[in-house]
Amino acid sequence: MAGSEPLVAVAFRPAAYAFAAFGLTLAVVAKLLSPRIRGLPGRPVIALAVVLIPRGEGEILITVALVHFFLAVLLALLLIQDEPRTRAEWVGDLLVLVLLGLPGPDSLVFLPLFFLRLIAHSRSAYAVACTAVTAACACIQVSAIVRAPSPPHHPAPLDAWLETFARHPMGSLLRGKPIAETHLGTTVAVVMLVALLALLGILVVRQRERAWALTVVLGAAMLIYASAAYRFIQTSGHGFEPYDSGDRYFFLPKLFLVWVLVIGAWTERSRALRALAVSVLGLAALAAALDFVCMPHAETHWAKQVQELERGDRHLMTVNPAWIFDVDRFAPADELRVVAAPSDIAGHVDILLAQPVSIESHNPFQRVTIEGRAFLMVHPPGKVILDRPLGSRDLTAEFAIRPEAYELPQRTDGAEIRVDFAPVGGAPTTLWRRVLRPMDVPEDRGPQTLHISLPQTSGRITLLTPPPPGPGNLANAWTCWARVRFD
């Protein structure tokens, strides 16, 4: 999309992103129906499952920023499909491996299956070439992982592990979000997961003529599950809140498990096993009907945004509720500062009770409710800059870290709250600071209030949430401001 940016008018860029994601989804479905994929019976149902598997809050469906979570399906299909007969098919397969292997860790996750194919299934020149390309991409990913800074970890308790890796996937796969949130206990979810894996193991063992295809599908599900566990450890549980954003990590395992069930229902000779597979698929279909959602596209006043973009008053555009892009650099806004447009600032005065000069945030700022009171979430590193009114002597403001940041399975590393003052023509100085660590200090939870005296000179006040001085994790540093008063 970055290369096509000059060809797409501002007003049509969000639509271009949505249709790009839709086209990539169709590409995966088309590959499933390719004549080279002969090891998967019931392919029409298997292809339909790609878009029907429930996915929490619908975060990867028609969302180009997260399209890699289902493009990895192509890696499994490259392992299953017949070997190429033409040079074009050779080049196309290797190109897909490169395009999928370089942007993310999928090549590293699937590499054991490529080596397994060399050992147990095929040692052809094509299999060697595919393994070599995948291994090269995996080495690049390992290098990136090793060089990436490691945030401090908080050991997650056992109940958080069970909540994440049993109740979460089983709840959304077999019960659906509306039912599972209130009626599926962790113990029941563990029993369901063990029973499902036992059924899948029996189906795989009995399908000898399709042993390789089923080994790839089930093996890919287990490898992705393991990579999700690594992600869980790496982030101390962040991103795995039940039935919310963490569901994207379980989409492919759920999809591949459903594929095994479809193959079993399609070809199993035992009536009892076939009936059992069909019954489980029926539960999954019911869950999909209850839980099938796309990322909701809330009202973003796009017509007004386009006018501001064209005038140069704004350089950020809303692609969907969770992603904002820089029009000039065409880069995700979470890689840079999100600077509020004038219309955005005016829309938050009712929370701040003051007119900011500017608002900057690491992520898109948003209105949240904490203990029944409205706050503006400004993610670190962020700042709210205000002119000091003439004659004011004191400053009072409310601040907080959003409770969802420290309620399990989330584990925030906390954040620094600071107030700086910059006199006209002078350098800023810090008037007040406090570090909030709600995971360790109960008094740091919930709304807080600051009250400070101001210097007797004119200037600007900055409500600041700086980045942590060390390798702290900013992922859950959800700092908020409200009700700023000058007296």
C-alpha cells in the first residue's frame, strides 16, 4: 500500500486498505481451492471456515494491519500441496515464502514442519529449496528477536495461564462469546480442550492416506499455540485478555482444528467418530453464528478529516478504530507521535475543562470511564500542553492509569506522571512528578488528584507522561487525565 499511496486520493485510502484486506482474504480462499491442494477433502467447507471461525472482537477480519494472522495459512498449504510442474509455480511458491517469512515470525514457527517434510515426506529439490528459503527468513527473524529490547517480566500465575490457553480458545471456538463469558469455567474449558485434542488425535491416526496433510495441519496448530505461549511469557500476559484482542493469537489453531474435524466428518468410516466430529463442528458453527463480527467501524467524521488533511491541518488519518496512519510517511501512527487536530482538541474540552494548546500521544487518545468519571487516555510518551491563564496561582488535575491495565491478565509496569512549566522564552522545569505502579502499590489504583502552586510568571503548563527510563513495557501504560483547573 505504501507504494500505491500517491495513486490513492485521501478520501479513498481507508476503503483501499479495507479492500486490500478483503482481496488478501480471497487469495487465501482461492489457494485452498487450487488443483494442487489434493490432500484436504471437503475443501469448500474448509475454505469457508477461513472467514467463519469466530475471532473475539473481529480484529483480523478485513483489517489489513493484522492480515498476517491468516496469511500464514498459505505456509501450511505450501507444505501440503503437490510439487510445482512449471517454472512459474516454482518461482511463485518461493516468492510467497519470502513475502510471508520476512515481515513476521511465521517462517520461524513453521520451520520445523519444513524440516519434517525433508525427513519424513519428500527430499526433492523443491522441498530442499523451500526449506532453505524458510530457514533463511527464520534466521533473520531470530536476529531481530535477539536484538529487540526485553521488557521486565512479571511471572503470570497459573490461573492466568489456564484462563488464556484453555478457557479463551475453547470458549470462543465451541461456545461463542455471549455464552462463554458467563457460563464457561476454566476447569470445564480444560476438560473440553483435552477431550477435543484426544478426538483429533484419533482422527489423525485413522486417516493414514492423508497422514501428511493432517500432520501439517495439526502440527501447525500446536506450533502456533507454542508461539502464543512464548508471546504470553514475553509480555507477562498482555494482549491475552479473554475474548478481546488476544483472540488473534488463537485464530489459526482454531482454524486448523476445525479443518481436522471437517476432514474427519468428510471421510471417517466409523459412524460414531463421524457423528462426534459433526457434533463438535455443529457447536463451532453455533459459536460462529453467535460471535461473528468484523472490527466495528465507528463514526470518525471522515468527511471532516478529509477536509483537514487536504488543507494540511491534519497529517493523520483514521483507517479503523484501532489504527491511525501518518499521511506524509504512510507509517502506522504507533511508530510515532499522534498529534491532535484542532477538531479533536475541541472534542475533549468537556473532559479536561481547559482548552489545550496541543495534545500528543504515542497511540490514538480516547475517552474512557474510570469509576463512573470520564477521562482522556493519553498513552506515554504523551503530553497535554496548556497556556497558563493570567492571575492563576494553583493547578489542580485528576489523573489515573486505566484499571484494565492492571487487572489480570494484564500486567502494567506503571508510568510516570509529571507536570512541567516553561516560562515565556525560558527552558521548562519540572514542578511535580509521581510514579504510579498499581500492580505493586494499591494506593496507585483508581483516580488520583494533584494540587500544586505555580510560579509567578507567565508560560505554559505541560501535563507529561514520559517514557520509562529503563526497558519498561509501555504496552499497558494507559495514563489518563481529566478536570484540569487553574485557580
